[in-house]
Amino acid sequence: MVETRDMQSVEGFGASLPVWRRPRILSLLVIAVCAELGYAVLNISAMPPYLYLELGVSPKFIALIITVFLVSEAVFKQFMGHLGDRNGRRNMLVVAPVISVFTALMSAVTHNAWGFVLLRIADGIGAAMIWPNAFAAVGGAVTKEERAEALSALNMCYWLGIALGPFLDGLVVKLTGMRVASFYLVALLFAVASFVAWRWVPADGRQQSVVTSDGVEEPNHIPRPAELLAIMREVPGHMLLSMLTFVGIGFPTTMVKLYAHKALKITDLEFGAIVLPAAIAMAVLSMPMGRMVERVGRPASVRIGLLTGAAGLWIIAFTLNKWILALVGSIVGLGFILAIPAWLALVSDIDEKRRGSFLGAIQTAQGVGAVIGAPLGGVLFEKVSLNAPFVGTAIALSVAALVSFVVIRGPRPSAHA
């Protein structure tokens, strides 16, 4: 009988080092930083003002373009996580960034808004290949006791990319004087991610058979829709909680840069500098917060993090002082780096043989939430008020915090584990 195996082993070279310094973990962290920097520069910082100021695209259509990316990512995430469980993750981590190298270069020469829609569909497929497999690979590379800390390191890379992307993009635009230069920066970041995966992520060849959750050996095959739906039915409450949280995150995603220009009257580089304190706080405190998860408990960590985020967003929604926003944004970031690793560790422990499948299901729910939030955020920004997307985020996170007290009842997220 042959069981699926994770790409990483918890034994072997580097096991005595701190989690984030182990060579195989470190390579995955580098991939995550480069990939999320690329997506953040492209979708949050570079593309909205480029489309709005250079091509004259309306805010509603910009929101549509970002939504198409989120839909594509959400649709394919669980499939790609399941495929990684069965066929290995290294190839996906090599190929996925290459897709975005191509789409970034094409974005630099495309002047048709509908062309950006097609390119973002391809980007969504690439993102769906990267994230469930990266998180599953890290989760499988460490012991259960180290899992929250390891996932905290990976999650730090994810949020660090989001936080530093606008600053890096603003710097490139400032130095070159061209918004289109941002797309070449994105292509470079994804090229580095693909190279690191090809050079340093160990091979994990295709398995000839797999063992299902009930102990039945099956031939390896492309996952069927019924299999994916069965996994979703095992964790409906956790998918709901993930969706609510990312509805909130999705509200301001497409409009945050335009909000900075219109409401705060700041430049691209100033916007990046305001975001920077949150990035520094998250980078410095991410690993200690990951260790704190195990002391506080994973359920409590999720709840505290969501409540902190909700409280901070209520302040952000009604504050126009950029330095207060920077301070409160840092606190919100700390809430997320406490909650999300704890949440992912809970999900990772449901079934180690189907870790990618469950992470993919949860991340699909996150994608659905972002798909709902992003276009609504664009409509609220254009039709209601400039700060309306942030009010929507505050409401969504407040509801998610309340739901977490119902959904998470013990140290594990489901009876299946």
C-alpha cells in the first residue's frame, strides 16, 4: 500500500534549526514572499491606478477585473490543493509563477481593458496552484507542535508581500517615472519564485496510488467533483467563517489605493510609507505570535485576532489622519498574524493525508468571500462614500468574530480529525 506523502519530511537536514531557518522551509518562504509581492504590486498597487489614470477605465470595471482574478483563484484552489496531495507539489510551485511572468509582461503591452480580464483569469489559476500547495508543504514539513509557528512564518510572508508591495511599487514608479514599469517588476518577482522552486524545493514525484480517509487504496487520478464536494461537507462551519472574514478583506482591496489618492491626498510613495509600519510590525512579531498561538490556544487565538481586526477597522473607517491609520493598521495586522496561523494549523490537523485538500477548500471559501467583497467595495466606493468599503470590512469582521465562538468549539476544527 502506497500513501500520499508530503513534499517535506520533518526529519533530516536542518531539523535542529529554528523552523524558519531550515533550508526546505526557507525556500518555501522565499517563494511566498516573491509571489505575494508580485500579486500585491499587480492587483492592489499598480493595476488600479494604471487602468484608471492611463487607460481611463472606470472604478467599477477595475473592480470587475480584480473580481475575475479572485473568482478564477477561488474556483481552482481546492482542485489544485487536491491535485497537489495526489500528484506532488513541486511542479505546481515551479509552473505557477511562470504563468504570472507571462501575464505581467502582457499587461505591460495590453491597452484593452478586456485583455486585462483574460490575463487576470490566468493569474488566478497560477495563484490557486501556489497557495494551498505552499501552505500544505510547510504544514507537512514540521511536527504538530511546530505547525502554528511554521505556518505563522509563511503567513508572515503572505501579509508582508501585501504590506510591502505598495511601497516597492511606489518606489519603482518614482524612480522610473512610468507606471508601466510596475509590470516588469512583477515579472521579475515571479521569475525569482519559479527559479527558487525549481532549484531548492525537493522533488516529490507522482504517487501511483493514494489511501483515502476510510483506509481504502485507490489509483491516482484527477480529482472528481464529488470528491471535492465531500471534503467541503466535512467543514461547512469553517468555510463559512473563512468566507465572512474574506468578504471583509475584499471590500477595500480594489479601492484602497484610490482611497489614498482621493481621501488622504497622498502620493504612491507616501501610501507605501504609511503601510510600511504595519509591515515592520508583522515581520518582527510574526514568529513570536506564532509561538504564542500554542500557549494561548488555537481557538482563542482566532477569536482574539478577529476581534482585534474588527475593532481596528471601525477606527480606520472613520479616521482621515494618515498616521493614526498607520498605527491602527499595525494593530490590525497583529490581529491577523495571530488569528490566521492558528486557523490554518487547525485546518491542517483535520487529516494529514488530505491536508492540501482541506486547505484548498478553506482557501476556496476565502476566495468566494473576496469575490463577494471586492465588487461590492467598488460599488460602495463609487456610489455611497469613499470610506464605505472600510465600514463594510468592520461589519464583516465583527460578524466573523461572533461566528468563531460557535464554529470553533475545541482544539480541533472537526470531529473527523
